[in-house]
Amino acid sequence: MSLVAVLPSSDSQTHDPLATGIDADGFPLSSRELGIAASIAEALVPAGLLTSAGGEATAQRLQSTLSPLPSRYVRGYKALLWAAELSTLPGYRRPLSRLDPAVRAAYLERWACSTNHMLRNIARGVLLPIRTAHFDDPVFYKKVDCRYRFPTPAVEPIERWMRQVTEGSRVEEDLELECEVVVVGSGAGGAAAAYELASRNRAVLILEEGHYFRRRDFDGRPRTAYRNLYRDNAISVALGNVGMPVWTGRAVGGSTVINSGTCYRTPERTFNRWRLQYGLTEFSAASMAPYYERVESMLGVGPPDERYLGNVAKVIARGASSMGLRHGPITRNAPGCDGAGVCAFGCPTGAKRSTDVSYIPEALKRGAQLVSEAKVESIQVVDGRARGVTARLASGRTLKVKAQAVVIAGGALMTPLLLNRNGLCNQSGWLGRNLSIHPASKVMATFDENIDMTHSIPQSYSIEEFADEGIMFEGASVPPEIASMGIWFVGKKFTELMDAYRNLAVFGFMLQDHSRGRVFPGPQGSPIVAYNMSRADARRMQRAIEMLCEVYLAAGAKRVLPFVDGLYEIRNRSDLDKLRSMTLRPGDFEVTAYHPLGTCRIGTDPKRSCLGPDHQARDVSSLYVVDGSAVPSSLGANPQLTIMAMALRAAEIIDSRLD
């Protein structure tokens, strides 16, 4: 491997994730805006048995939350604050902050629970950051016996393979490197492909836009993780009839660093659909089994320790058993997990085998090189063949890479933007289209017994009965400020539910969606996601909500909280029957998304796919895509194992074609 000398990574310097992306003034709220936020917090969160009253302290925490965000987001939130403040002028002749607190709370509740989806979403856009800021509070955590922050190692050993890592923020000159294969992205697909190629003695260079965060950087705090590990500070929202957040990672390890460690193989019914619809005869459960086995061995996939399943799993098991439903623990890639409960915020113990602690180190041990904080902007094509890439480093310097093959693995949101920017992979017109997202939702419930969500595996248990319908029920235990995001109440009802946090259970589900979306280029290189949920998917979403409500009731829940328009709470079978008689539309329930796939799909028909079955681009040779964008359709299971297995298969093909 011919590499120009680069600056070695130095552990003596501390990486400051706030050193970039913040304006000189930090974009703070003005004193007037702080007052508006405090008045909203006062109405939203009255004092409870455990909950302190909202007010100026909440507004100050909100200020701290907003400070690291890009200016466009801060300006947007300021606009929402002013919209709330001035919205009461026509009816009350006074701004919102000047209303009596009780009147203010009643007004906000009507607004947040409006049947007008646009008004409701605006109201929730105002309230959600205030909710999370209020409960991002070590005092409340202590009251409900939750650990607020995890200790980080005072000294972390510097492994020999870290010499293979260069931080782009520390490079002080333009660089030119040469390798056999350059891999863009270090998540599930990129890391697995890099490892496989390095294992075959190929000279591999991995480029990652994010930083290489280590255990010392994982303190278990959502706000820290959003800032460091999530793309766009975890505030990307799909535009359409459901308005859902779409979360992806931006760090060495990609989204594997922030997922819950759930490991499923794709069911045969999905592979069968690929064969019938896309001509992908090479793919089946049997043909992919050897690749799955290799991935599962690398990740240490197995059943979780029953000690850490948690009480949410116990009540779900109780309810599902009484209804005769199949259920059981979820297999995970976290041997040695101690139930810290913060998988989505970076594993503080290193138990979760995300690619930053599995495939990437193993690739580096086999001679691969990694440059972090390197944003690839262009792909060089010579005589119809991909021959390298150019990246902008965080230091402002340029990195040019010459390679025999280029492997793109930036994820289903970023890969199509890079390819489109370079005029590649779009002869079919499908680039950036065909987006599936595994839309997910949740139902809450309160019990007389202690649930204690934060001392267990967040996603430890599943109801498997409806998998063939494309409905996967999976655990969703969350810390207090994340729980507050899913509660639509305002005022006393909100406070009462947060006071009952230790008795609160959250369980979720996701759909194998038939709806599809699209990715567009947005400001400053961020993706804009458009997605409309079909009525058919909305009906399945309603069926899943109904089933989960019934499981909770069968388990002895005192209150079941589906938070759907027109019915926020269920206490008995009569209420459940009312839910079943309703016809919910897209947008009538909360939806989130975790698994974007399909925006540069493989297939055999050049008119319907961007890549061939070998993952190679149709319009340029030696250019391959091995991330979730290459997956042809929604899987009906969490995708990380399948993306890795497909990447191993693609890496074998790439290796066989190198000179």
C-alpha cells in the first residue's frame, strides 16, 4: 500500500466536538425569547410530587441545548417560539407569555392536541425541546433512581492499531494517498467490506466524515450523543403526511454506534420478494446464511442475559402469554452487556459490538488505514472507471485518493447525495428514490409495580406473532427526557405521568413499510427527506397499536397511553373497542424512523435499479455501493446484519476483480 506520510493521531489532545459548527455568539436566545420559553415551561410543567416546576431554569437548559445547533435550526426554533407567543393576540389580545398560567396551559394543550395536523406539529415543535430540556436534570434523575451520567475512563489504552488512524482535523497540509480500495463510510456496510478486503491482503483506506469517538466520550447523556454521534444533531425530520424524525449516525461506526444492538436475519419471505420482483436469484436465506454466520461470529451475536431483560420485558411477556402470542428475548451483539440502558447514546462499557469496536479495529489490525473527519465531495472517473475520490478534511485541507476501486457506504441518506452530486448511478432515474424507513411507533402504560426502564437493555424483548404481517414488536425503554418527548399531555396531566416514571413502561414496534420516500440535497449538504405514509401502512400501524394496547391490558396495566388523535388513554376493554372502531390516518399517531434503506438499490433491470446484483454501478465500473441504500426493499427486520452480510458478499466480488 503506497501512502504518503500523514500526521499520527495523538491521544494527548482532547477532541472538542463543539470546536466547529458553533457561531461566535452561540446563537443564544435573547432575553425576550428566554422569557417566552420560561412562560411556556411554566404552563407545560407545573410542580409535581417529584417534578420541579418549569420556568427560568428550564429556559436556561434550553439555551444550552440550542447553542451547539447550526444557525438554521436555531432560527427555525426562534420562529416557532414567536409563533406561539403571538398566536394568542387575535383571541386574547395579549401575547401567550402575558396570559394567566392556567389559561396559558389550557391554550397550549388545545394547540398541541389540535385535529389540525399542521397546528399540532407546530405546537409540538415548540414544546418538545422544552420538555427534554426540563428533564435533562440530574436532580430528577436522582429522585427516580436513574443514573444521570456514566463515568468515563480516566485513562484509555492506546491500541497499536490506532496508529493506522489519522484525524482530519489535525492534518496541516493537503494530502495525496494511493490504495487499492477506498471505502467511503465506516458503518455496517463500509466497515464489513473494509475488513473483508483487508483480510484478503488488499490495501484499504477508509474515509469517515465523523470523528472516531472512544469509550471516554460516551457518558450516556442523550444531548452529548446527539451532538457527537448523530447526523444533524438528531433533528432531521422527514417531510410529508407523518412528519417523523429520521435518525442516522455520523461517527466512526456510523449508525451501529447508536442502535440498540438488535440482530435479526432477514426472513425468507423478503428474499423471495427480491427474487420475484427484482430478479435477484442469488439471494435467499440459505445462500446468505454463511455470510450471516460470519457476521454473527464477529459481533458475538447471542441471547441477552436474562438478568438485564428488565421489567418492561416481564410485563410484555405476561400479557403476551395470556393472549397466546409468541414472544421472547431479542438476540443482540452485546456479549457482556450489563444493562446500562443507554445503547442509543454510545455504549459506555464497550459491550455492544458496533463496528467501531469490531470490524474497524480488525480491519486496521490487518493493515487498513482510516482517516476520520474526511467528507468525500467528488469521485474521480477515468475512461469509464472509478479511480479515486477527493475529500475535504475538517482542518480545511484537501485529501486526494487514487484507487483501483471505490466503495461507497455513506448510508441511504448520504450516498445518493454524493452520487447525484457527481452525476453517477442515475441512468434509471431511481437514485434517491425508493426510500423505505421501517416506520416505528410506541405505546406507553403505567403499572402498580416498579418498571424502572433505565437499569436494563432498552430493546431486550419482542412479540414475534405478527412478523409475517411485517409488524415487529420490540422493546423501547428510554431515560426520562426521552420519555417526556413521547407524552402529548400539557400541564398537570403531563407532570403526573412524569412523576410516575418508575411505573411507566414503553414498548414499540416497526412496520415493513410498503410506502416509499425520496432523498433530496438540502442546505450545507444535509439531506432533505420526503415520505408519505400510505393508508394501507396507516391501517397496519393502527393494528399494531391496538395489539400492543391489548397486551398491556392483559398484563394488568392501569393506564394504557397510545397517544393517537381522538384517544390518548385506554383504561378498559370498552376504550380498546373504541380505538378499534376508529379509522386513523397518517399523522394521527407519532412515528419515528431508524432504518433508511433502498435509495440506490441493486437489481437486474437497468430501468428499475441503480446497481447490478454485484453492487457495481451500472454507468461506471469499479464503483460499488455496499450500505443500506443498496438494499432493494424494506426488510421486516432490523437491517444491520443484512447490510453487513451483503457487504461481505460484495467484498468477495470486488476482490476477485482487482488487478
